[in-house]
Amino acid sequence: MPDSIEQAKRALRADLRERRQTISAHAREIAEDGVKEQLDALVESLGARSISCFLSTTTEPGTHAFVAAAVARGIRVLLPITREDGLLDWAVATPDADIAEGLFGLPEPVGDVLGPIAVNDVDLLVIPAAAVDRRGMRLGWGRGYFDKTLGSMEKCPPVYAVIFDSEFVDDVPRDVHDQPVSGIVTPTRTVRIAASPA
């Protein structure tokens, strides 16, 4: 059974990755502006003063403008740094921070590194996803970093996945270790997903 779930995930990820490659540069700019607007409103509505976010790759809905603006407003933003052991370290975003290529070619901050538990005191987690379904199940890109992080947190704050509008789908393949999200942020809307009984 787990093999068929993994195969379904792989097929869906490949399809989503291919679709993301076809988005024009202009559409990406509009998407980044929309994501910034949606995330700004979400942070405001939650009264979040300390958050975690990720630095988007060139094919993801853009988060760089949001991170820069949040830092400028005095919000503490933790950015993830991938580790070989499957855990995430964190660095505090600063206005002039350098960005380097981390493991797997992901953009990551260069700076003082905080350990995995640093994320335990944020008010909001903003994470990447390939897709999210109507029940809040998130399909990641297959490395498990965020599932491990969410699964290990003592008291998890709201978790919102950033995706394109078309990636909010009816159903994604689910495995036992997969962690749900509280909601999604797309370039055009923010959707809070009610926790459903397991």
C-alpha cells in the first residue's frame, strides 16, 4: 500500500512541477505581489510578531517581497536552513542578509544559525507545498523537512502553505507521517481550513 501512495505522490509532484515551469515571468511577478498582500493581511489578522517563512525558488509563488517587507516592519522572521539529517536549522532574516544556495539548490540565508527548536516560539509558520487538499492535507516535495518539523513541535501555531490557486485540490495522496496545515495562501486568497477529525 505505501508504495502505491508514494507512486501517486511522485506522479502528482511531476505534474505540478511541470505546470509550474510553464508560468510566465509576468505571471510570477503578479503572483508574488498577491502572495505578499495575502500574507501581510494574515500576519495582521493573527497579530503575529514572530513568524517562520521560506525563501521561494524561481518556480514557487514568490515570498521574497513579503519577507523583506515583514522584516522592515519589525516582525521577526525565521528562515529555514536544510540539514543533511533531515531537520531544519533557522536564521533570523535581516534587511541585508546574503542568500546562498543550500542543499538541493534551495535559496537559504547566510547568517547566525539557530537550531531546530528555534521555531517553537513563532506565532505563525508559512511553508512551501506542491498542493493542499480541502481537508488541509499537504503534499510536499518529498524530502519530509516540514512534516518532521511540524510533527516535532510541542505547541504548533497556525501553519499556512503557499501555493498557486490551481494547487488547492480535492484530494492529495496521504501517508501516516504527513502533517496537515491550518490553511493556504495563494496569490488571490487566503483559506482557513477547519480541522477535521482524523
